[in-house]
Amino acid sequence: MKALRWHGAGDLRLEEVSDPPPPKPHEAVVEVSWCGVCGTDLHEFLEGPHMIRSGPHPLTGARPPLALGHEFSGTVLALGSEVSGIQVGDRVTADPVWRCGTCYWCVRGEYHICPKSGSVGLASPGGFADRVTVPLAGLTRLPDNVTDEMAALAEPLAVGLHAVTRAGVGPGDNVLVVGGGPIGFAVVLAARLAGAAGLYVSEPLKERREKLLDLGVTEAFDPRETDVRREVFLRTGRIGPDVVIDATGVASLASQAVATVRRGGRVVLAGVGHGNVEIDMGQLVFYERSVLGTLGYNFDIPRVIDLMSTGRLDASALLTGRRSLDEGAEVFADLARDRASHLKVLLTPKGL
Ligand SMILES: [Zn+2]
Ligand SMILES: [Zn+2]
């Protein structure tokens, strides 16, 4: 079969590789319809390995070169013996997180922070291929009214839903989202579903701000021209937002988020970031502010599919490009050069 494999930084190759082996009891093999290019994939492409391990992954044993891609939909080709509720031929999307299933966190249902966890497309061959092996536990069957294209967006949307759930956003809350990229978009959509009354976004790119306004955000600010903290403070009755969700992973913006959220409010860090964040302890202690991290999703993908199926979640604004997997290496190079021009690009191995 065809696979777009990561060999090292800047080195993606469309190659002929052998088909996935028959699934183990806890695995399934899916024929891929669409697979989305994620910021994580671009990082691996540009300057990886970050999340890819150079040696064998402790849980899956896989090592590079391997196909990237963890945001996919498709049709079930083969199922392991531990199956329940899914059949060969079902259209599905998948939670791509491999988990040990027996550790303290897995037993609590917090499989996404299992110490051995890893994702399809980083810890095992991914969805930029004709076929992909996935954790059986992660499969979600698609209702007839959710297309394969929309289902390939469920994974990034689940990141937004999980962040908003972690933030405890409730009806009437004022929410500031920092960063209007794909994850910022997903957070906006989820915060609106959770009942946010005032929904503000800070995003430097004009095209993205306009798109967010079309989606119905209250206001979208250019942080290079506007004192976002002050503007949101004034628009919330000189109180400040109940929740600030950072979707950038930039350390200095995390400190700013703490200074921006209202007294007693919550800051949730959803951007994948590293490095030290400087926070004035007084900003937390005297004003009872909370700061939380959020990672990926935890049983959120089936909820996204339900929201799509019931018409409550229209994610089409997120989808900005459809290309063939054959052009995958060029798509990556284009996105690396100009990330701003797209939110989510989907690749298909089936040809357009
Ligand atoms: Zn992703
Ligand atoms: Zn575990």
C-alpha cells in the first residue's frame, strides 16, 4: 500500500510499504478515507522528532520511518477479537490514543495521560496511508448523516471540547480564546455549545479573525494593535473574562492570560507548549485564579460525532483544503511555508 512516511526532519516520502498485519485482539485495521494535517505533524516535519521516538515506542514497538496522521476517518477492514458493537464495513473515526489499559490512570478512565500512551501517526504508523492500524477501543461508528470528511475533523474538535470541559465553561460565561488557529477554532465552537455569552478571540491574522466573526464570535481582536486585556475587561463590565483558554502554547501569552482572567477565573492552557511560564504568585493567590493544563481528549470524540449528527456542531468552517495523498509531501512543504493560509487540510489516498 501507499504511505507518506516521516524519515526525519524535512524528509517525508510517499512510499510503497507492506499492508498492516492482521489486527491483534485490541486492534482494528481501517481503510482511510480522509486524514487531516495537524500542527503536530507540521512540527514533526519541520524540526522533529518531538513526539516521535527515535527508538521503539514502549507500548507499540513501532519506530520511524512511519506514516504521520492521527485525524482520520474510513471503513473498518478487519477487527481484533476484543470487538464489541463495531462490524467490518462500518464507517468510523478513531480516537488514535494507544493506552496500556492497566495503569492507575487507564483504570480511572484517564487513558490520555497514561504514562505509556502514544498516538497513531506518532507512536505507530498513521493515517497518511491507504490503511491504518488503530486501537479498537477508540473506534466510533459514524451515523449516516456524518460524512467521512466531517468525521476526519472530529479529532481536533475533540481537543476543543475537552479544553472547554476542563475550563468548566457554562451558560452565560465570558470566554477569551487566545489564538485563532485550528485548535482556537475548535475551542470557539465548543465554548459556544457550552453556552458562552461573550466569546472573544485574540488572533493576529485578519483572514482568521474574519472567519471567526462569520462564526458568530462577539469580537475578534488583533493583539498587535489592541490591548486585548483592557478591551475584554471593558466589555465585561470591568470584571474580566470568566475563562481564558490559550490555544497558542506560547509561554509569554500564558502569563498574560493569568493577568487577564477575572478574579476567581480559570485559565486553561490548551496549546502544546514547553518552557517556563513566569507567573506572579500574587496574581493567583490573592485573586483565587486557577491555571489548568489540558491534553488532547478523553472520550470526547464520540461526543463530537453526536453533536455533528444532531446538527448542533457545524465544523465546515474549519475545512479549508482537500488534496490527494499523492501530493502529500508538497502539501506539507506548502503549509510549512505558509501556515496562515489554511486551517485544516485533509488528504485522501483514494484520489480526488
Ligand atoms: Zn492533531
Ligand atoms: Zn495506562
